[in-house]
Amino acid sequence: MFRHVVLMTWKQALDENQAARVRTALDDLGARSPDVRSFSHGPDAGVRPGGGDYALVADFDDAGGWRAYSAHPAHDVVREVMRGLVASQAVVQFEFTPAGEGAA
């Protein structure tokens, strides 16, 4: 499996309308991208200080699935919604074996 993780920091706190637009755009992207195997996102819970403001985690069968997701038209909507809101972001991608698979 291939995992894509994005950690974002906002330029300023989002108002209710902006937060709703982010949620809706990301929910739509996750639902419309056929290569997505698992998709979650949300604001920082605030339990540990010093973290980012928002995170997204998406799983795919392989890097090719991520490439298809990245090229999906719904991703363009997300990019447009995020433009002007995101001060910085960090992305990490890695391959993994789901728990319980591959054990001898």
C-alpha cells in the first residue's frame, strides 16, 4: 500500500464558511477518486501544542493510484479552495504493509 500524508498550517484561523469549503472539497475528492482506498482529514485536535492546523491521510494500492488521484479533476477544486488559505504544508509518502497482511 501507498500512504500520502499532508500537514497544513493556515495563514490565519479559518472562519466557518472557509472551514466548510475545505471539508466539502476534501470529502468530495475522497469520494470521487476511485483509486483511494482510505481517506481521512480534519483539524488539529489541539491536544499537543506546536502541531499543524489540518491533516489529510490517503491510502492507495500503489504510487500509480496516488498519481491518478493527484490528476483527478476534483483535486483541482481542492487546490483552488486551499489557495490563499495555506501558509505552509509538509507532505510525506511511504509504502507500507497493512497490519495482519504478510505475516508468516
